[in-house]
Amino acid sequence: MAGMGFTPEDYDETIEVWPDNWQAWRLFRSCSTQWRVAPMGGYIGLDYVPLFRLMDEAGLSRDDWRETLDDIRILEGAALEQMHAKT
């Protein structure tokens, strides 16, 4: 996270993840090194190819796949908002 401009003070608080969101959170964290970067710099979103592979390996059904992807997109949007606020 330091490479994105964050310091330990930015994320040192404990957060609670509801059980319904645990799968999406776990997969989102697994892709934390898979951010796409614009040619002139700046994060533009996750690379979904590794995410899809992880979702397949997790054995998600197609219905769970869609719901989890929707949840990850919410996490991705919130992360991008925070990353862009730091610049």
C-alpha cells in the first residue's frame, strides 16, 4: 500500500467484515498487487483476469461469481476513490 501513497496511519485501524462480505473481501485482498496503471501513472482499476482465476479456484458457482464480482467492484471503487484522494 505504500507504493500507492498510503502510510501505516492510513490503515492501522481494525475493521469488521460482515460474513456475507467475507468472500469478496478475501478475493479483493488476494488481488491487491493486480492494479492496472494508466500509461502516465495513476491507478485505473483491478486487472480482472487474476481475479477471475481466483474465483474459479475458489469454486464459486456462476450465481456466486456474479454477486462476488459486484461486491468486489464496490470495494474497488472505494479503494480508487481513496487512492485518487491521496494524489
